[in-house]
Amino acid sequence: MAKITYIEHDGTPHELDLAPGTTVRDGAIDNDVPGIDGDCGGNCACATCHVYVDPAWLSKTGERSEMEQSLLEFADGMEENSRLSCQIEMSEALDGLVVRMPESQH
């Protein structure tokens, strides 16, 4: 299991243990963490699972694909550390990951 902390836009934290291979999006949806909609079901076809990866973890979450980059360009509040949570799979290397949610997914 790998620990992740989701932080809502208002600062409310949600700390969970996720199995390796679980996406950050699925972890939030499966555990009723507010702030990630994930409307496309985790298929990298929308940007409603947008998160901000804590800068200390950014290099460990991998590079954005071209598709992810193009979808993020339509997301409100895109930043350098923006990622689609459906594209980040948990692993032991990500134990302690921190992500923050934007004010809105739409």
C-alpha cells in the first residue's frame, strides 16, 4: 500500500492508503474524496480529474503524454504542476504523494 494525501481546494486533507496500480483518480472516486469528478471514467478523455501535484513529487509522477497535455490546456487553472489524476498510477515509489484539487473541475 502507498499513502496519498488529497487536499481539497479549501484545505481539507484526505489521507488514504492505495494499492499499487490504483490511479490517483480511482482512489479518490472509490473513497468519496470530493473535488475529483472523473467524468470520462479514467480514460484520459476529459480534464475533470485535474490535480496539482505537490512540487516535491512532480518528477516521480512521470511526464504528461501529448493527450494529457492537450486536455489540460482546456482545464481551468492549469499550472506547471497540473496533471490528470487518471494518468498517475500509485506505486511504492509514490508512498507519501500529495495532490491538491483545483477550485472547480469545469
